[in-house]
Amino acid sequence: MLPGVFLVPTPGHTDGHQSLIVRRPDGAVIVAGQSHDTATQYAADQLAWQAHRDAHDQPLPGIPDWIDAIQQLDPRMVYFAHDRSVWTP
């Protein structure tokens, strides 16, 4: 789209859902829309992603296939369509 601004597939509410990413020097700002209904749901997936990454004992909660791509962008803020809360690390 523009330098530092791009879309990432984040199927959630709909199969074709995409999130808008704005890369900044201090990390990425993500407009996640309906990838999750709430910041709390995203936080749960982010924590499960960390547990998988750190090889914690099984069983672990499942995570969306695309969450690794988002986490690799070093998110600083994640906004959602139906939640006024903003996820921050």
C-alpha cells in the first residue's frame, strides 16, 4: 500500500479477513478489525503463542495459523472493531 503499511491475512470472523499493519520504529500498530472479537481474546491467543514458542508442556491451547506472522512484527498496539480496549504488550 505505502512504505511500512500493508495487509496481513487474519481470518477470524470471516475467511477473507485482513488486518492493517503500520510499521513504526517502536513496533507495529495493528488494526485487527474482526480477527478477534475482543482484546481479551487476542491476549489469550498471544499468550498461547508465547507458550508454544517457549515449548511449554502440552496440552496448550490452539492458536490461529497466522498469529506467528503478527507477533513477528513486534506489535505495540492492536485495535479491534468491536472492543474499545487496545491490546498492548
